[in-house]
Amino acid sequence: MTAISKLRLAEHCRHAGPTGALGVGLMTCALVAGFSALVPAKRQLQETLLALDEARAHAQAPRPGREVKSVEEQLASFYQHFPDRNQAPELLEKVYAAAGDFGLSVQRGDYSVADDHRAGLVSYQVRVPLRGQYEQIRGFVDQVLRSVPTLAVDELDFARERISQSRLDAHVRLNLYMARM
């Protein structure tokens, strides 16, 4: 740097004053901070893009030992999870046994059968009137759903004659899904 350049720089600094010096200092800090943040972020972006490419390649690669099933095979596998129609009495007995386990008596049950040809399932709809405490009825429903996995609760109605009464009248509508055989 020549002597004249040094004089010009000194004159500019004197003319800018403390505000100018502060501005130059802040710009220098911003440049350093920007570069120190951008370089690692750029490296991380490249690593992330590389990992994404590897994941895509892995997802598209055929997996040995795992065959791809046709739609028909998948449906057949799905229907294997449903019990046979002949098991309906045993499964309904589990429902009544669960009621007994919780001290609930079932006086009667209304039954209807629906055969859905499109879905390939038979639905046994059972409407069971119960009388007992809320905890008993809830325990019954929980146990029935655990013991019969292809059973669904479609409706659960509670009624009480007086607010001070602790016993409830409940109507539970259950749907037992079975395979059409």
C-alpha cells in the first residue's frame, strides 16, 4: 500500500468517525458469522441429500426373501383372520361368559344375520340388554373386545330412571364378523 493510499484511508476514517467505524466492525462481524454458519449448513445439506438418495435407492431395490403378493393373495390372507361361521356359537358364548364375569345377567338377546357378498363376510348382529353399574358394563365391553378380535361395538346406550340411582340400563349392539364359507 502506498503512502498516498494510507493517507486517503486515514482521511476517510476520520471523516466517518465513530459511527462509520462501528458500521465497518458490524459488517465484518456479519460476514464472519455468515460464513461460519453457511459452510457447515452447506455440508449438512449435501450429507442430507446423499442420505436421501441412498434411502430412495434402498426403497426401490427388490428385497430378497420377500415375495410380492397379488391382490387375490392379499385378500385371501386378510380373510384368514376371520373365524369360520361354524364358530359363531363358541364366540357368542364368550360374550355371555364375559357378562357373567362382571356380574351382569343377560335376559335375552336379539339376533340378526347379514351376508355381505361384496365384502365376503357374514355379520352376526347381537343386541344385548344389560343392567348393572357403569364399571361392570365398561369391563364387559373391554373384555369382549379383547377376547373376540373380530367383534365390533356398533352402539352403546345408557339409561337411568333417576339420577340418584347407581344402576344403569344399557343396550349394547355388537357385530361379530365371520368369514363366508
